[in-house]
Amino acid sequence: SRIEYVDVVIIGAGPSGAIAASLLHKQQKKVVVIEKQQFPRFSIGESLLPHCMSFIEEAGMLDAVNKAGFQFKNGAAFQYQKQHRTFDFTQKFSQGHGTTFQVQRGSFDKLLADTASEQGVEIRYGHSVLNVKLEPTTSVIVTEPQGTEYTIRTKYILDASGFGRVLPKLLDLEVPSDLPPRTAIFTHVYDHISDSDFDRDKILISVHPQHQDIWYWLIPFNDGRCSVGVVAEPNLIEHIKGDDEQRLLELISQEPSLKRLLRNATIAQECSHIRGYSANVKTLATKKFALLGNAGEFLDPVFSSGVTIAMKSASLAAKVLLRQLNGEDIDWKKEYSQPLMFGVNTFRIYVQAWYDVSFQKVIFTKNPDPKVKQMVCSILAGYAWDKTNPFVADAEKRLSTLVQLCELQEQKEMQS
Ligand code: FAD
């Protein structure tokens, strides 16, 4: 069968694949992206964080994204019982972009991929990676839409296959996540929200009034629709009778403010669910391959960090890979895995504290110190690698002190 030769094969044309391809192509490397599906295709993960705009900019795609007319986003709102708090991302501690967008991923991912193509990147839609061989030379076995197989010899593989997790499966790299399994049920609705205090420029995260580990997202788009979803442990969802739609509607009806907000909403897309999505791997990268985005580790959707982590991994890997292709001897663990995981682990601390509800106390505290709020805001805006932020550099300790302060304040208020 046919054999081709390239510098880098990228598996998947989602955000991490498109950004990595663009960055490598700009440095005159011969890259080919193999994408199983035709674009546009649905993907979950519709609320971006401002930090991801830095990577879009680095790949020369900022103009295209800014001009596309996506729903503007400048923050996050949280509600629990009668409490409502907002975080304005422009009021953040870290340097960098303070606003971003809420996007239907079908069109957003297609825009990034098309922009990479316009820059000269070759993307083969409908081609699927079937197998890989790392020794003696790295080869990728691909099937064409008609089913014919061919081989690409390559110096390096970047796996950007998302939940497809191509290399983790083929190379037996998967290990269970350290987070308990959760299920998300979601859909798009025509929201018909007319409440004047509803801010379409923010994601709304609502907490279930009785079960604080159950939460909902409401992500407004620019076309009268919203993405709405709920996240809970599987046993809490499974005891509710019915299909995905009945379960989602039942859970929404248990949160009075969300129920009121969506009182006129109609379903715009079939409801679906995804369970046990958190994932982990033994090795993120070697001299032969690196895992980007969700193909590596996926934590949890609560802070909308997925696309930002995916793009950060693409940017980091592309820089390190360029050095290797130019003849440098690279320690991938030190140069890629550790720097990437630093930020992922920052998010992990806040995700865990969200579910043990200690971080929810911080979010819902009444009179936060403005400086501290800016630092927390930075993390919510995606700047989880910014070590000048004490809530990043010393996350665990800073967070636990802050939680104690918030608890003290809560007690004082109850006494007075
Ligand atoms: P993807 O965007 O998944 O792209 C992978 C591509 O690889 C796909 O196009 C696929 O067709 C292709 N592929 C797969 N297998 C093969 C193969 N064998 N050969 C060739 N191609 C292949 N993130 C956010 O930033 N904001 C959010 O609000 C958010 N909400 C989320 C809610 C839920 C419930 C979940 C589960 C996740 C959420 N995420 C969110 C995370 C987000 O979905 C992902 O992090 C993001 O899509 C990862 O991008 P990626 O580039 O790694 O992969």
C-alpha cells in the first residue's frame, strides 16, 4: 500500500489539533492532520475562557474568531438558593485577554480548522487513524473514506483526538481518573429569556438547592439559543425515571431560579448524555508522540477549562517539538508534561474544592476582599499557569486559608 513521508502527523482537527498544526506549519514543518469526521460536527464544551484567546492569537486566528460574530463573554455568574454572584473577567489579577466567546463548537471548530487550512495546513476529513507503529520508524496507518488503507511515516505524532483517545487506547496508556465518575445531560434550547437582569455575556452556573455537588450550566449563544446541562453523580441521575430529556427537565425543575429563567424555553436539539468523562494517562509525551487536550487528561467541565487546556497543550507541544525537529535532545517530561500539568493541577485543586463545597463558600461569600477576588477571577478566566498569582503558586494553602476566612465571616453574619 501507499507510503507517505511527513514531519508530523496530527490526529484530530479540534481546537488542539488546529492550533498545533498552524504553529508547526508556520515554522515550515510538513504537517498533515487526519480527521475522522466531516466538519462542522457537534462537540460539547461551548464556553471558552479568556486565556484561550492568547493561543488563538499565537496561531494567527484572532481576527477570524473576533469577526465571526460569536456570543461575547466577559465573565461567569453563580447562583445558589437566593444568592447570586458574578465574576467579571476583565477585573482579573493576571495579564492577558479579559474577554472571550460562547460558541457552538460545530462552527467554532470549523472556523479554526478552515483558518489553519487557509494558512496552508493540510487536513484530511473523513480519514481515520487505525493504528500506529513506533518502532523502528514511527508510522501511522490511516483509512480513507472508501476504506483503503495507507501508511504515513513521520518524525512525530501529536494525538489531538479528544475523547477518541487514539494513542492512549492503542498504546495502553489509560489509567483511571482520580475524580469520581460523573454524568452530564445536556441539550440546546430556544431560551426565550426576557428577564432584564439576565446577562447573556456570562455563563451561568447554578447549584442544586439541596445537593450542592449537582450543578447546571446555562451558556447563551448569539442566536436566541442556550446550551443547558446538568452534572451529577450517576446514581443521582439514574434513579430519576425516563430518558435524557425527562431527567434533564426534572432536574431543572428542582432548581427554582433556573426553572423560572427557562419557563418559556423549548428544546432545540435532542438531549444527550456523557458519563465517566474524566480521564488520565500514564505518559503524556515521549520523543515519538505527545498527547494534546482531551487525548491526555480531562478533569471536569465545571470551570470550562477544557478548550483552554487543549490549546495550552498545543502551544507548549508545538514549541518543544520544533526544537526537537531542529535537532535538540528534548526531555519531554520536563519540557512538556510537567509545565502543562502545573496548570491542570491548579484547576484540579479548585475542581475538588468545588465538589467538597469549600470553594463554593469562596464563590458565594458576601463581601470578598477585592484583591483576593481578582486573584480568584484570574483562575476562573483560565490563567492557571500564572505563578505570579499566589492562588496559583500556592493554591492549596491559599485556598484553605481563604475558605476559613469565609467560614468565619459567615458565622459572624449569623450571630449578628
Ligand atoms: P476535540 O475537540 O474533541 O477534537 C477531537 C477530534 O479528533 C474530533 O474532531 C474527532 O472526530 C477526531 N478523532 C477522534 N478519533 C479519531 C481518529 N481515530 N482518527 C482521526 N480523527 C479522530 N470545555 C470548555 O472549554 N468549555 C466548556 O464549557 C466545556 N464544557 C464541557 C462539558 C462537558 C459535559 C464535557 C464532557 C466537556 C466540556 N468541555 C468544555 C471540554 C471540551 O469538550 C474539551 O476539552 C475540548 O473539546 C477538547 O478539545 P480537543 O481538541 O482535545 O478535542
